[in-house]
Amino acid sequence: MFGYRVPAPDEAMLISGGRRGLGGAPFRVVTGHGKFVLPIFRKTRFLTLSMCEAEVTETCVTKQGIALHVRAVIAFKVGNDTESIVNAGQRFLSDQDQMSVLTGRIFAGHLRSIIGSMTVEEIVTERQKLAAEVLETSKTEMAKIGLIVDSLQIQSIDDGDVGYIDAMSAPHKAAIQRAAQVAQAQATQASVEAEQVAARNQAEYARQTAVVKAEYSAEVDRAQAQAAQAGPLAQAHAQQEVLLAQTELAQRAAELRQQQLVAEIVKPAQAEAERIKVLAIAEAERMKIQAEAAASYDRVALDRMLIDQLPLIVKEAAGGLAGANVNVLNGADGLGEIAAGLVGQGLTILDSVRQNLGGGSGDRDSKGPAQLSLPGLLSGSGSGSGSGSGDGPSKRDGSVDID
């Protein structure tokens, strides 16, 4: 935009021509942002805030009057605060290269002053102390011109052809040389001792080797002699071992054969005997069951046959009454009682036959004429008519007499 100016990150923008800056400064300071500047009426300049470097090479005289050539490097810059920028802008804005020249001169003066109060030994051995004192004495003066120092490095110190520094280091060099010579001598002595030890070790090794060889030869000779003497004994021991091994093998073969016989003959025979026993028991049980079944069947068949013969038995018993004199006193009831008596007599005969056959004992021959005692029938002779006539006396108790 026309009239809008922005400083770089490492620059400060100084605007003059308008109202005065802070603290009565002849210009306003702008850093880190832009600002609108009226053309013609305002003037804008830029002051660098980046790091600058100044090199100092100065001949300084020490407290002992010895001239030393000192070379140092100073790193500095313009301070970031407004006051430092204003002080530096008023002094270096038109020629900013003068900051390095003026800084070198300032430090050269302070360096001569500090070195003049120190000895060569202090300067050489305490360079950091020298740099710190130079920085401390120049801080106030540098702040007045708006500059701050970041670091001061003393790069070299040389006394030219005086040779003081070399002389000062001579004792150290001599001590170092002596230490080096001592170390060399010690190394040489250690080397010689090592060679001697190696030679002694080699001789000892040769001696021990000879002893070992002699012992080995003697041991070989003894072993050969023992082998020559122990040949027959060893052979006898070997034969004995063979016999023992053969005996053990025969025993194992016999045990194996025994086990085979048990497995091939005894076990099958035992199994066959057990099978035959089981079959015999089963056959006996079968025959017992068949016998019981047959006996049961015979009894059923006999009962069936006797039952079939019951009418015939009753008929025969009734036939025996054909020629008997029967007096029936109670009419139809008497005839029923006669018939019931005949049937009862047949059943009694049937039970007697069954008992005789079932028990396997008894007399199967006839003992004579059967005697029947039938309740409800009257004794005597007659034709069986219901008129109650006859020769014999009549009975009122319902009994029947059969001759």
C-alpha cells in the first residue's frame, strides 16, 4: 500500500518529520510491525539489529614491561530496547559500518589497560579472566552508544622475538622431556625384562617339553611291556566274558521259549477247558429245563386225559345202580342228590388216580367192588320209582344203600 512501511525482523524503522518520539527523541522507533507513513511529510530510515563483528589486533605492554601482540574478536549488536536504538541511530544511522570500527577502538583501549595491570603468566594462563575484565570495563561505554557485546574471544597472544613465553614454558618442556626420557627408559627396561622373561620361559618350556617326552616314552614302554605280558590273561578274561554272555543269552532264550509255550499251549488249553465247562453247564441247564417242561407237559396231558374220562367213570358208577333197590323219599331233590353223589364219586376217583400217578406209588389193582356212600339216597331194592314202595324199610335221613 502506498505510504505503508514495514521493517524487517532484524531492523528498526526510524520515522522522522512528525511529532517527537519517546523521551524527546528526534524520531519514532517502530519494530516488529508496519506503520503508515505520509509521503513527503515523513522520512523513514532503517537501522540494523543483526549481529556485527569487530576484530582487534593490538600490541599491549604487560605489568612486567613485556610487549605482547594480542588478537581478539568481538561480537556485538544494537540493543533491542528503544533507548539503545535511539542512541545507536543518532550515532551510526548515516554510516552503520562505523559501529565495528568504533567498537574495535573501544576494546583496544580497554585491552591495553587490562593487560598493563597483569603479568605475562596471568595473561597466558588466565585468558578467560582477561576477557571477562575487558567486557566488564567496556559494558558502560558500549551502552552509551546503544551497543551490547555478546562475546569476546582472545584468539592469540605472542611476544614476538622476546622469547619470554618460550622461556616460561621451558621448564615445562624440560619436565615433559624428562618424563618422556624416563618413560622411554622404563619402556626399554620393560622390553628387556620382557625379552629375558620370554627367554627364561622358552628355556623352561624346552625343559618341560623334554621331560614330558621322556615320561611319555617311558609310559609307552611300560604300556607295551604290560600289553605283552597281559596278552594271555586278557584273552582268558575275554573268553570268560564270552561264556558268561552266551550263558545269559541261553537263559534268556529259555525264558522266552517258556513264555512262548505258555502263550501257545497252556493258555489255549485253559481257554478250551473253560469253554467246554461252560458248554457242559449250559447243556445241563438246558436238559433240566427240558425235563421240567416235559414233566409239566405230562401232568397237563394226564389231567386232560382223566378229565376226558370223567363222564365215562360217572357212567360206569351209575351203571352199578341199575340193579340196586333205591328208595327215594324226597322226590326230585332225592334224584338230584343221587346224581351229585355220582359226580362227586367220579371226582374222588379222578383225584386218587392223579395222586397215584403224580407220586409214582400206589396200588393200581382193583381191591373189589366199590363202596359208594351217597348222602340223600335211601338203602334197599326197587326199580327206582318215586312211589316209596319196597321191601326194605324206608330211611328218612336221605341216605342210600347200594349192594
